[in-house]
Amino acid sequence: MPSTIKDIRDETGLSLATISKYLNGGNVLPKNKEKIEAAVEKLHYQVNEIARGLVTNSTRTVGVSVFDVTDVFNGIILHEIGLQLSHLGYGMLIVDSSNDQTREEKNIRFLVNKKVDGIISLPVAGSSAVLNPAFAADIPVVLLDRQYRDRSLDSITLNNREAAAGAVNYLIESGHKKIAVICARKEYTGHERYEGFKSAMENAGLEIRKEYVLDGNHSMEHGYNAMHKILKLHDRPTAVLSTNYGINLGVVMALNEAQVSYPEDISVVGFDNLMLSNVLKTQLTVMEQPMERFGQKGVEILMQRINEKKENNGSLEHDGHINIVLSSRMHMGGSVKKI
Amino acid sequence: MPSTIKDIRDETGLSLATISKYLNGGNVLPKNKEKIEAAVEKLHYQVNEIARGLVTNSTRTVGVSVFDVTDVFNGIILHEIGLQLSHLGYGMLIVDSSNDQTREEKNIRFLVNKKVDGIISLPVAGSSAVLNPAFAADIPVVLLDRQYRDRSLDSITLNNREAAAGAVNYLIESGHKKIAVICARKEYTGHERYEGFKSAMENAGLEIRKEYVLDGNHSMEHGYNAMHKILKLHDRPTAVLSTNYGINLGVVMALNEAQVSYPEDISVVGFDNLMLSNVLKTQLTVMEQPMERFGQKGVEILMQRINEKKENNGSLEHDGHINIVLSSRMHMGGSVKKI
DNA sequence: TTCGGATTCTGAATGGTTACAATCCTGTTT
DNA sequence: AAACAGGATTGTAACCATTCAGAATCCGAA
């Protein structure tokens, strides 16, 4: 039903090659250019991307694998990636692993089958072996937010350790010594941030008390429960570091519910603001991630790899990997008291 | 680099047609079956979906257009759609409109260009004209969550009016007469829910006071500000209806901050629970949407249309449209006081 | 031998791109 | 003025990986 390049040929009397050339930005005589344009207009012609993809061996589509679509963080990054890609005329095929590595493996295989030009992965974690099908097919991959411990790959991550350490140092400078952390050590970023917390405490010669380390996962629920536990301690810390947005939310809810106010009764430093910031009477002091930069840089590096591959005639090899480490910045709220 | 069906031919000595037939489930002699399987194994052959798509004129990909990827509601629905599609061997091409109709129009065009087999749209709103390219290309479309006012299309929606009316009736049965609503009348679901509120009030012969209708958008911020406004009224309502999850969040935060407790000081009925439910000491009574059903039904109806189209060999015509209206159910929390 | 069902093969088709050959055109040389 | 060089434009035909009618072949039974 939709018109093809052959209809344009019949309409203009030109050859397929000439039309194709013009459609791809080549030079043709002015009068032919007009003929083609008129025919395209008249027949509502649109290039068939599938057919084009078959011969050029490229789909102008990148696969994006996320560990959890329902996560706000993922949402924001997807948004930015989609924006960047659409500027470049690329589409994105999104697959969701629901934090399940088996699913992730299937998803990667699926993307490879769909012949995506590249893959951006916000990995579940675990082993980089899930990416093997992509490597076997010479499809460039860029990691976002998390890295693998067993293999070095192109990646964009946050300076998680420095960020957490910075937050802790700020608390220390403000006079705090008894500092608790609500964290998720088994998650990649959670682990890194805990390590940052730890080294800052150690550098300052401060004790890390066992009951001040509330380990769980990056969720509102964990933040809420952990904060309640902290409030019940006979020897309360004077400050708390929350290592994730979900945890922030839970912390604030628990504080409100217990009618404990910050920074008067306890100081809080969190990670990421998002919509929370619009609502609180006293804004939280948080380490902010440059969310949009994740998406932008991810697309940028991936495109670089895709182009390199084209120049190498399809072979994907380069020496070494690009690891971009984004800086967080401290957003000053009013949730830390000087003591 | 990856092996093609021709490599299988060279390996087995069979013809392309026979191999293709077997690969698509046809009958071949046992010895040939073995040969093919061995060759496939040896060469790691995978069908090239692009080439197959070119000739079968189907991509086994559906386009999903969402009004905002960063919205939790969208995230959950995407998750479910992805799950269903992957069971069927379909992929999803997600495009994000950021609540911008111009972008939505571009996105639809993009999906059409990518030759998706069908489109599921959680529309921004406005005019159904944005879908014209899809109709022109005979691509089936199913609407989720929202409908257009200017054209009837296949859709899955919630019984928004009944849901809101049910919530209000429950408040009325509990003895409330002064009921406020925090809503978003310019959004599709918000409008419907407000209408439900209105008719329930009118049926009960209750007055809708202007200062009890807090109109804005479906956001935490609006819920927060509106609740604060309500608390400042000299003649406070005894109950509040929140028409959206974001609003719920803001309402709870405002109440906590003002140290007004529910249901003692004021009763609250909301929409949707999500992670909020894990956290509150007193759970909110809410109208719950069957989120997963949106995704499931959406995929189901779309597949039905795709198959109908195949049977009609390529023509997309059917008499009438399917409108599935999902029922919400009331989740009893403890946020409503009998008075 | 013939018939007929099952299987296999041939070759066209899908909608484009692209290397290379052919043609056109203009300006320069003889 | 004719011949020619050479760059720009156009056309021819192969190719991409697959599917699918329809023709050809095979094989066992009658």
C-alpha cells in the first residue's frame, strides 16, 4: 500500500540509483531534484527503514536495557536518552529486566537479534557474561550508572565514593561525630557509597558503630524502617546519611510521623532531590547526580563507538575503554545543623 | 560476519527454501532436519529479523507511546506491557512525549516509519489527529488510560467516574457532608474523576463549595499546596478526596508537616497506593487501579487487531471499537472516620 | 507402469543501496 | 572548428537475507 522508491521512479522517469542518491543527500541536477521532491510529496513517499537497514546493515535503533522501568531514576535517564537519540534520528528499543538477571540475559539476546546498532545498559549487576551475545555480534555497549567487577567496559558512572565522602566530610565539618548511614551495600552504587562513607569516617578517625549502619536496599521502605530504628536507639546519632532517593523519602516520612524535626533534632544528608524538593518546608541537603548528563554522555560515547566501528568497516576493536565519572554536587538545603 | 541461511545451505547442501521452511516449522525429512540442526548449531545461525521483516512485512515489534516516561504510573504499565509482549516474542519500541503534543506527533510518525506492527498509546491528550499517520499506514492502535473526545478508538480505561463517585459515597455513608476534592480537571482522568465527585455530591444533595475544589495538576506539589490551603480554611472540610497518587503523596506530607493526623482530624480518600502503602503508620483508604490489567488488556486487544488485519490480508477495518473499562476497587485503609 | 502425496528446488519478490560503467557537459587544446 | 580531457551526473545490475508460489522430483503403493 505505501508507495516505494519504484513509484517515484515511475513518476519521475529517473533511475532508482539517482533517486536513492538524492534521498541520501547526494547531488543531482536542480530539475531532477524538483521532480523527485514533487513525486515524494505527491505520493507521500517515506523510505522503508527495514529495507534500507537490510542493505546498510544498520537499523538506526539502539537498545536500552534497564534494570527496572518502574524506578524513577531509570525513568529520568530513559527520558534523556530518548531525547538525545531522537535528535540523531535514532530510535530506542527498551527492555526491562525487573532486577532479574535471567531476564536481562534474554533481553540482551533479544536486542542482538533485533540488530540494534548499539546497546546502552543500566545493568542489573552480577556478571558481565550477560553481554556476551552483544560482543559476539560486535555490537558496541555502554554501561550507565553501574559497572561490572569482572570486566572493564565503556561506562558512565557517578563518583559515588567521593560523593558519599563529601557528604560525610560536610557533616564532620559541621561538628558531627556520631553519624549513621542508611545504605544498600549489596547494590552497586550502594556499595560504593558505603565505602565512601567508611573512608571519610576512618580518615577523620571517627568510629563506625555497628548500630549506626542500617543496611538494606534502595527503597522508601528501608529508609522508613531504618530511620525508625535509629530514632529508637538509646544513644542516637546526631546525623544521618541516606544513600538514595527512595531512602530519603522514607526517612522524611518517618521523621514527620515521629514528629522529630530536622535539623533541630537530627541532621540529614541525602542523595538526589527530584520531586521531593518541591514539597518540603525545610529542604534536604543532598548530593545531586547530574541525571541528564548520564543520558547525554551515554549516547555520546555509544555514537562514538558506532562511528568508529563504521570506519573500521564493521570491526569493533579499540584499545582500552572509556570510563566517564560524573561529579555530583552538593545541594545546600537546611537539613544540617552546626554543632 | 554473522552466518546467514546461505551458510546453512553450503553446509547442508539443501536449498534455501527447504531450510527456510524447516526454520518456520515446516516438515522436512528426518535426515535433513538433523543436518540443518547440526549446521545451525555449528555456525551459531540466527534468523535475520530484518530480512524476514522485509518480506513478511511485519517486524514483530510494537510501538508504545507514553505521555511521560518519568511518571511512575507509566513505568508500571510499561513494565507489564513489556512482559506480555516478550512472552509473545514481540519487542517494544518506546517513545516518550514529555507531555508535549508536538513531540507526540513526531513520535507517532517515527513509529510508523519503523513499521511497527501496532501501537499502544498512553496519549498526551488533545486531538486524535496525531495518530493520523498510523491510520494512513493501516497500523492498529490501542489507547490506554485516556481517550480522545473527538474520535472513538479501541481503548482500555478505568471507570474513573464510578471510582471517584464510589469514594465520595463511602465518605457520605461515613457521615461526611463537608467534602473537599484535590483534583486536576484539565487532565483526562482528572476531569473524569472530578465529574464522578460532582455527581455523587449532587445525588446526595450536598453542596460543592468553591473553596473545597482545589484544581491543579496531578502532582505531589499540587497535593501539598492544596492540602495546606485546606488546612488554613476557617471552615475546614471533614474529608478530602485526592484524585491521584502524586496528590496523595503531597497530602500526606502536608498533613505530617502540619501535625494534623488522619483520620482523627480529617478523613482522606486517595487514588492508588504504590510504594506509599509500605510506609504509612495508618494506611490510606484508596481507590486502586488494576495497573497490570491495563498492560495485559492493552496487549491482548492490540494482538487481536494485528491478527484480524493479517486475516483480512493487510486491511485494517472492523465495525466499531472495543472500549474496555476496568473497575477500580476500594482498598480499605484507616484514613476515614465515621462521624 | 502409473498415480499421488510428500518433499525439495527454482526463481521471483521484498524495497532499498552502491560499485562501476556510461553518458553528459563544459572548457581547453590543437 | 573539431577533438579531447575530465568532472559531474545518471544508469545498470548486483546485492542484502529472507519468504513463498509453483514447478520438479522422489518414493512407495496399487
